[in-house]
Amino acid sequence: MLFGSKEVEELLRPGWEPQFACPYRYFHKLAPGQSWWDLPEQDPAKASQTFVAQPDTPPVPPDVVAARELLAAGAVTAYAIDLWVGSVCLMDAQMRGVAPTADIRILMNLYHHANGGSYGGFPDVAAFWPDGTISLRELKLHKKDRLGDKQHRAADVLRELIGAKLDLKLVTWGQDFIP
């Protein structure tokens, strides 16, 4: 799959069962240490999102599932990232707001500068590994989403910024994959 000017691996996650029209929680209001579960749910008719069904909790955002997957693989830290009306919204894999000193905030600031003063196109998930590798994942719901121009540009900016330590992949999730 072409992501920016280079091919990346596409990870298929057909087992992430989509739950449509889940009440959105405006996680730009998430304070450091605060739980996402404490944010008020919006009326799904006014603000909804597609989440991933979970066996032990209500559905959760797919970027949280991807962050947890990276932690299980050995990442030291992993984060869900949402860009909302110019705000950078960050939460960790435990669905808590991120401290101002977190490694992801440093990366976001470097990216903002390298991308001409914009956060636009930054991937949905970031993870930091003991060897200095930074994994970034862009998530797309199968048959619903596709990469846009800002995301392609972001991929190239991130390649230049991070270099050989960048692990950039696309995660396509949901059912209905053709074998």
C-alpha cells in the first residue's frame, strides 16, 4: 500500500468487530490522568463514532485497540491520537489523558514544526520502543475510509523527521475482507 511516497505494510484486522453509532466522547477535554470513561457521552444522533467491540468492556476506539496491541508486542509506551479542531488530543492505552511531559508530546511538537505549523495528517497511533523505534499506525475502517492528501504528506514528513527508526504501517480493520 502506498503511504506518502513509499510502500508500507498493510495490517488487516478483520477480527476487530465494528460497533457503529457509538456515543462520541470529546476527548479534547481529557485532562492528564483523567479516564476517557469519565467523559460525558454525546447523543449518538449528534456525535457518534465507530468503535471496536470488546469482550470485557463496552466498545472502545480502534486506536486504543491498536495501542494495546503495540504494548503487547513490547512497546514501552503507546498512545491514541485525535486531532480535533486544531487541538491535539492524546490518551494512553489505558484510556487516560497524557502528561505534558510525555514522549508523544515531544514528537508532536517536532512534527508540527517540520510540517509547517500543522498537526494535520498525523497518524492515529504512536508507540515508542526500547531501541528508539517509533511505530506509527494509521487506521482505516475497511470499505469506509481511505488515506487523504494530508496523511500522504504526513508520512513523508515523518520519514524525514524520524528516519530509519520509523515503523509506519496502515491498519485496515473491520469485517468483510475478501479472502
